[in-house]
Amino acid sequence: ENGYKLWLRYAPVAGKKIQEHEETLSNIFISSHVSTAGVIAEELKKGLSGMLGITPAIHQSKKDRSYLRIVKQPGSEHLKNLGKEGYTIKTIQQKNNKIIFIKSAGDAGLVYGTFHLLRLIQTQQPLHNIHITEKPQIIFRMLNHWDNLDGSVERGYSGASIFTWNDLTKDNLQRIKDYARANASIGINAVVLNNVNADPRILRNDYLQKIARVADVLRPYNIRIFLSANYASPLPPSSTPDVIKKQGGIGNLATADPLNEQVQQWWKQKVDEIYRLIPDFGGFLVKANSEGMPGPQDYGRSHVEGANMLARILQPHNGILIWRAFVYAHNNKEPDRVKQSYAEFQPLDGQFDQNVILQVKNGPLDFQPLEPPHPLFGALEKTNLFAELQITQEYLGHSTYLVYLAPMWKDFLNFENHQQKIAHIISKKKTVRITGIAGVANIGDDENWTGHHFAQANWYAYGRIAWNPDLLIDSITNDWLKMTFSLDPSGNKKLLNIMNSSWMHFADLQTPIGLPVTTDPGMHYYPALKQRTNMYWKINAKGIGYDRTASGSGYASQYDAVNERLFNNIQTCPEKYLLFFHFVDWNYRLQNGKTLLENLLQGFQQSINSIDRLKFTWHSLKDQVDEQRYKEVQQKIDLQKKDALEFKYYFVGFLHTFLQ
Ligand code: BDP
């Protein structure tokens, strides 16, 4: 096996629990007028033949027999309350017949219900007495691809882009279809196809035509397409191609000023053109005035003016405008860069239009292995907010390290600010209409999609969490393990434990006690410490860290009063964030009674030990895993060990230069 099938392997399952339903699963009835009937039938055939060796008959009418019935009931009050994506699955016994119902008020809900039933079989759950009611907790469950038009992927570690714009053949479309199946199986319903550092050419008609073909493939799986738009698109093309991303557009105007009428007209025509080709187009994602990208501030206009202009043009089409809060403007005078985003956007609360969404990274710095949650969560009452997570392991060992990110995301979602858990801030509508979550994808054209076989788990877990941020991690991980491998229960348990602790062990090495940005400035992989001092943290003979308390940069005051107090005080600051918020003396004693230095060294060693345990465990599962995947994972583990050891030696050596 090469991993291409992801968690949709549909490997044979045996056992009485499933066998007693074979007749039911061999006869499928799908009610008429289900626009997704084709993909539902196709998936069931694939799944049931793989797992149970049966080829189900698809019936148009119901007779007196056992059936799997897939029924759309738009009129049912109960189903309407679950929305078009919600569904129920229920088994009933009618005379001698066992019937499994999947019901929804919408076509999408039936697709999700089908994947759920297949998952129950894959994970060998009993089917005789099920009564499931599901409804997504978050409206937009997105993937953000950072894919470029030339096929490269920014921060991608698993090959080239799967969106091959120069060569969109049938084969590529098949891969895109498999990508859609995988996404639908975990509830992802929206994808941004291109990099936030947007090449303006993506909005050219020739590209839009190709995108429309991709949209046709994704539509039956309930996935809407979004595009990253370059704010300078109305400008003429740049004459210097190497800076095409940052300067120049695809138009012929002299300005991209959002208050200019011609600019507005340009965007209106462009948006109309897009909707003619892709009637269910979702909208734009914009990175503006950050890291050199153009934006309204280039013309003396605010983020509000910039975003609302585009939002008003998308609004009649039911489109939304997602504006990123990740702003590092070169002209910002604030030395502590983590303060910029909140300072810029918190005062704008209430000024954005109703179809504008602010997309905020989980942390204030930049997708670090460990950093405190962004203080904007909970601080905006009248602004739609999407959380942006990173599935690709930019700062988390690329596709070389086995790092399972679900525990990190859970930690973020469980954090409370302004008396609310982030999981609820992003999922419960109070004063805003639109909820959402975005994950920067780790998908590429590698055979196994994600480079590391275990990185598939991050894509999987992200989708499940996006559907329901309150889900328990272990249930997600267990499902993934059972669907991805065919291990005995003790093998599953061993891997579950290793996966769950992998994030903290990684952080112990690369973000120890909350010290962020320890890697090189380009790749964000190899250790680089000297270059990272001053801007991100300080180090000298006395200690290490960054003082972000009231006596330092004052960043802690961007949180609510409870967190501010907690973080400001070295005694109460959670130790995992200690060096993020404080400059700490080498001899300061942590809760375990050991000094800061001792803790750092101990963490490094534990991190290395955890890789040894991983290696040992993986080896013990050799007989249970197919050869190709076994070997490929083993090779990754060896490389991880080597690179982690180097990281450790480098780090310890660096620290010693400051210690007498
Ligand atoms: C940083 C990445 C960079 C992205 C940027 C962003 O290093 O490649 O363009 O974030 O999110 O993490 O815009």
C-alpha cells in the first residue's frame, strides 16, 4: 500500500456485528431528487465491496425487504433543524427486515451521513441499534491551500500542487475527485485553491475557466471554491516578473484604491465574470498590507474601507470576503511584533460589513509549535471571526517529524478569553452571523498526499475538529488509526499514546518552555538561535526569554483581565508559555523544583527519548503493517532522530556560550 487511499482504504472487515447486516447493505434505496445520488452510490459501492465483498444493488423503489434507505426529507421539522448538512442514521427492525435509514433535509447531509455509516463499518461498530444525529457546529470548514500557479506550494512538504493549471487532464481531475472524497468524508466544505501571497493571474479568465472545471468536480461533494485575491489586481501586469506577486495586476488601471470608482467597477465586472462561470463561488481571501503584499493602506485607506469595498461587490452573489488579521507591516514601529494584529484590528470591531470575516491565526506570532492563543479571540463582539490553523508543519518538523497536531489545536480551542472558550467563540453565533475555521493544507501530489503517512492524521483530525470542536481527540485518533492501518487493539493503543504526546515532545525541543522561533529564517527547520535573538527573545548571562508583561512590552494587557493577571505574574504564568511572557533567570526554579536550565536540558532529552520510543514501537508493529508504509515511516523516524539530535546538540552548545 502506498497511502494514496488515505483513511478511505475500505480494507476487509470481518465479524458477526457487520455480517448480520449484509442483506441490508446489499440493497440500497436512494430517494429521487437527490442531486448527490451519484457520488453516494459510487462511494457505497467502493466501500462495501472493499470491506464486505458485496456489490450493492441500487433500487429505485422500495419492496418488502431489508434496505439501506437514503432519504431526503426537506419538509421534516426535525431534519430542518439540523440544516442541509446535518443528518440522522437509524436502524429499525420492520417485521423480519432490518432497515438502516440515512436521512437529511439536504443533499449534502446525505453525503456526510453515507461517509459516517461507512466509517462505522470501517471501525467495526455494531449497526443493530444505531441512532445518530449529527450537525456541524461551524458553518465554513475550510482548507487554505498555499499553492502557486507554477505548481509549487509555499510551506508545502509533500510534493507539488495537486491543482495542475497548466495540464488539467483527466488524471489530475481524478486526483481532485479523490481529494474531494477525502474532504467530504470529514466534513470539509470550502477550499481556497491558491496561496495567500496571491499571484494576480489567478483571476484571469483562462484560469477561471479551469477553476470552473475543478468546481464541477468538487460540487457534488458539497465543497465550495474560494480564491485568494491580490489587492493590486486592477493594476497593469508588472514588468518585473520576479516580483509579480507583490506588484502589478491583471488590469489596466493606474490605481487599486478601494474608493476609486473605476477600481470598484473593475472588481464588479470581475466578480460577475466569476459567478457566471462558478455560480456557487464562495468569495475571496485577502492578505493585505502584510509582508509586502499590497492593500488599501498603500492608498491611505483603512482595512475597513479595503475589505468592505470587496464585500459589497460579493454580497449580491451571496459571497463572503475573508480578510486576514496576520499583518506584519514593514512600517510598523512597534518593536514587539506580536502586538500588531490586535492593535490594528480590535479598534475596528463593528465597522466591517456583515459578509466580512476576519481570519485570525491561532497565535499572535506565527504558527509556532507552541504559543499562547491570539488575544483577538473573544475581544471582537461584532465581527465575524474565522480561526486559522496550520495543518502543514511549517515550524513543526515539516513532513519529516511525526507530530500529531490535534492536541495542540485542542489546547487552543479549550483556552478561555473574555469568559468564553475559543471552541465556542468560533462556533456559537451570538452577535455575528457567520462562523468558520480554516486550516492551511498539508496536501501535495506525493503518492501518499502528505509526505509522512502520519501527517494524514493531521488532515483527518482537522476536518473532524472543524465539524465539531468539542469532539474528544481520542475518538478521532482511534477512528483514524483503525481506518488507516489494520492493527490489533494493543497496537492501536500504543500508537495513540505516541501520537498524543508527540506535540509536547516536539515543543520541548523546538519551543522549550515557550521560547518561540528557534529555527532558521528561511526554511523554519534547522536550528538557528543567534539570528533569532533580540527580535523574538533575549539571552544573556542572567537568563533567557522575552518580557511581555506590564514591565516589558505590555503585550499581556491585550488579553482579558483574568489572563492578563495570569500571564503578567511569573508565578502564575503557565509554564509552557513562561519564556514567551517573561525574561527568566537561569536559576529560577520551576514547579518541579529544578532550575530553568535543568528543565531545558531535561526537556531536550525527553524529546529525544520519545523518538526512541516511537522507533521501538513502530518496529514492534512490523508484522501488522504493509511493507511499503512500514519502511517509509521507518525511514522518516530515522531522519527525525538524526535531525532532532543535531538540534539538541546545537541548542545545548548555544546555551553554554552564555553560561560561565
Ligand atoms: C508565515 C509563512 C509565510 C506565509 C505567512 C502568512 O512563513 O510563508 O506567507 O506566514 O501566513 O508563517 O501569510
